[in-house]
Amino acid sequence: MATPNEADVTLGRLKKFLVTGNNSSECYGVHIIRDVVNWYQGFERSQHKGQGMQLPKTTDPIEMLLDSSVIPKLVEEGKADTIIDTLRSYNQLSCVDKEALVLCLAVASKQSDQKKLVTDAHSAVRELCTNTHLFFLFIHFSKMISKKSGHSGWGRGLRRAVSEWYLSWEPQRLALEVTRHSSAHGWTHRDVIRLAHLKLKDMPLGTQVVLHYVFLGLEKTKDKYTGQDNTSELLELLQALDRHPHSSTPQAGEPTWDNDQVISKADKVHDQFGGLSLHDVPSQSLKSQEVWSHVLDKLEAKCVVASVNRLARGNFLNPSNELGHTLQAKLVDRLSQEDVAASATTPAQVLMTLHAYEHPTRFIAVGAVKGQDKRAKGGATKVPRAPGKVSSRRTTKTNPKVVEALHALLAASAKNIEKTTHRLGIFVDVRATMGTSHVWTGNPVGKGEVTGHEGAAATVLSLASGGTNPAATTLAFSGTTFSELKLTEGITLPQLIDKFKETVIGEVNIERALKWAHEHQAETVVVLTHRLEQSVITAATEGLQRHNETNKTQTRNHRKFKTKCLLFPLIRICNKCVHPPLHCNV
């Protein structure tokens, strides 16, 4: 049994993991969960094909996930009763990493010597796994952990959790969920229903209809349930939501979607549920300008930003496309509406979309041409190059009005980020290297890079809530002192970058930043810079120790000096261990 202080430290590690989704001491700068899940899926595919991919010799990835979740350590320290309550409370926060939360829930459900914890974890599945993606991720983690211990994973508790998850949905909402998100992480709803041995006859009639549709399709479901009480509306909804077209074109002879059918489906979903997702529209229909003109106004706010690059790939946003001017004006108007800025869209997401739009990459297939027989010297047949993809040199013109609307949306979304009440000092490196160095690459060939200044500006806007947070002070390392950067409400990313470039350059000095924080009673210090040399990190650590000794404080390096944010290295030093750190979605 651990001492109370040790248990509090371990619980703090769990809370930190729920926010960052990463164990920085084991896997620096990488989202460990996604990496391990991708590795495991590749491992399973290789085993299925008989390629015999071997486990890593140095570190077991699944063991790394178990250690990162901290759940086994908490159980060992006698804190099992606090785990599910902590997960439930953090599920209410906007800054929590949902994938990390689901991992911890899955690990808790596999602590077989803690019966109450396992029962509580299975009962919390329907509350914490709020969509198909998270639900299937939980099942995937459960399978990974069970397989490691030599079990199948489909025990009575998991089967009950699966049954309760499906029963927790209203039939209409369940119909939308299973058609909108039919698969994730290599799982489908049909797989889960079969492996969990769900008995449809014991379920309410509405749930029976939807799950019967999932397993046997629309036609057989209509044959079985047509004429039964209270099923007609649900069957009509399934008819509209079904992902398979129900009309046939004379030319092709195979069922295909026509625009009228897609528009009718979009109207049905919007009228029934008050919003439309891109998942509800067949992908082949997104090549039609008529469909886009009809659905753009009906898209949910969080899907509007994602539609920008879908429209760009269809060449609908090219300024020279006269037929698309109406659609372009409609997109600009939609991006400017309040509901889009007030949605869960973050400045970082808008920045990624903006760069992908301004720096598009098109690929063309390359490889051996069919019918050619190239000969190498000596008469030997030359092995053809494996087919692949290279970037073409074709360029796509961007629409300046769309770019302007995205910049305005970035500034508006920053204002909606929850303000922290902690006194915050943000220190920005404004040296020339920040404007030329690339800290994030959106495309594999190197286009769409986010520079250090752009990444810093997006983070400043987020931490300062678009200039509306009075507790945040933004300063630049200028000369031998600091230069305060005044952020006015509604300031855009280009305007803030211009302020960076206009400031007199100074060297990054962590010790000076700590001194400023002590003088101004700042609880948190954030230093935004592209790279710190080891000598600077060492000097900063020593400076932090001297600062504590001189002022008799316990200020500590909260995230270590080389922790990466989504866009660039982030240094965060605080007087208090605050969770979540800054209520910041970046």
C-alpha cells in the first residue's frame, strides 16, 4: 500500500495522461495511443497473411499502453475506487483526450482481481463511449489486452456492456449512428453484434429493427417488420439512411445514387435530427455542384470547416470557375456564421484546414508501363519500379475570399475558448528562425508547412482567448528585456504575426521569464520557441532551482522542457499543478 502522497502523485499522472494522451517519459512528442493501435493493426494483418511480423524486442507496445494509463499502479496503491469517478469527471471537460480516456476505461475493465472496478468500468461504457469511434476503440483495446493474457476478451461483463451501449440509444438515433459510422478500427457493428451474442428478441422493438437491419440489410428487415406496430416511421428512416442506392441507371445497369435521391436523403436527415454530416452524403455525390449547393446550408457547424478542402478537391473554389461563384459565396457566408465559430472547432483545426487549402498536393501514379519489357545490361530483365505516388506540379488557385473567411473564423474560434482564471505569462521567440523553420508538415512531400510564427500565433490566440482573457499577458523576447504584445479583441493570425516581425529581436532567456513571473505573480509561464539547445535547457533548470531557493517556492517544470505541443515545443512552468492545464483545445 502506497502512502497518501505517493497515491496523489500517481493520480496526478493519470489526470495528466487524460489531458495530453501521451506519456512523455516513454514516448516523447508522439501520440502513443494512435501509434500503438496502428502498429497492432499492422501486426494483426501480417499474422493473418502469414508474414509472421515479430514483436519488438526492446519494448512491448501493449505493455507500454498499460504503464501509460497508470491504472495498474493506482490499483496497486489501493486507489481503485477513485478511477471511474475520475474518468467520469474528466469526460465533462473540453480539453480531455477521449482516446486516452477510453484506454484507461478498457484497462480498468481488465483488472480481474478488482470485481467492483470491473463492474463499474463496464457500466460506464455507455456514458464515456459516446460514439461508434470510441465504442469500437474500447472493444479494440479490450481485445488487445485480453489477447496478451491469452483470453478471447468476450466475457460476460463485456457482452453486457455492448448490449447496454446499443440499448442506451433511442432507435432513431441508433439508426443514424450505425449508418453514419458503420465501422472503425477494423470493427463493424455486425462483428460486434455477432461476437457479443446479442439476443434481439429480448430487446425493445425499435432496437430490434435497427440491429436486424445492421445484420441482414434493409430488404429483409422490411419483410420481417412491415405491418408491426410503431415500425413504419423507423423503416422509412432506415430507407432514407441506407448507404446503398435504390435506383438504377439504364446506362450502367447497376444501382447508383442520383442527385434527387441524395437531396431527399439530406432533407430527411436534417428535418429529423436538425443537422447533416458529410458522412450522410455518398462520397460520389460530392462531385456534384447541385448537391453541394443544397447541403452546404444544412451541414452541422463542425463539418463546415472540413467541407472546404472537399470543395477544393472538386475544383468548385477555383476563382476562374464561373459556374461555382454562387457556391463559393455560399461557403464564405457559411464560414462567417456565428454557429460555426461557436462550435467545437478550434483555432488549430482551422489553421490546418487553411494550410491544406493554400498548399494543395496532387498525386499521380508512377510505375512500370504495361506491355514494356525493359532490359538491363547483359540481357537481364530489369525489375520494374513498384507502383507508387509522386506529387504532380499542377497548382490549384486559391480563392482569396475563402482564405479571408478562414482567417476570420480562426480569430472568432479563439474567442470562444474557455478563459483560464490563472495569471498567465506567454513569452514568444520572435527571431527570424521562427518565421522560416517548419514545425508541422501537412503533406508528405513537404507542402503546407506551419512556420514557428504561425504555430506560436495560433497558440497565443488560444491561450489568450482571442485577446479577451485579461489574465493572459503576451510578451516577446526583445533585446535584453521584454516587449508586450497588445492583443485586441478579434485580432487575426496575420496581424499577430506582423507584430512578431515588427518586434526587436532578443534571445530566449528562461531565467528572465521566471523572474518576470515572480514579480508579476504569474502562476503559469509558457515559452513558445522552435528549438532550445541542451545548454539552454540545462541553464533553465538551474535557474528554476535558484528561483525556488531564493524565493522559498516550489515552482516546478510541469511538462518537462522538451514536451511537444501539436505544433511546436512548449515549455510550461507553474506554481501549481493544475488539471486541466489551461482549458485549451490546441
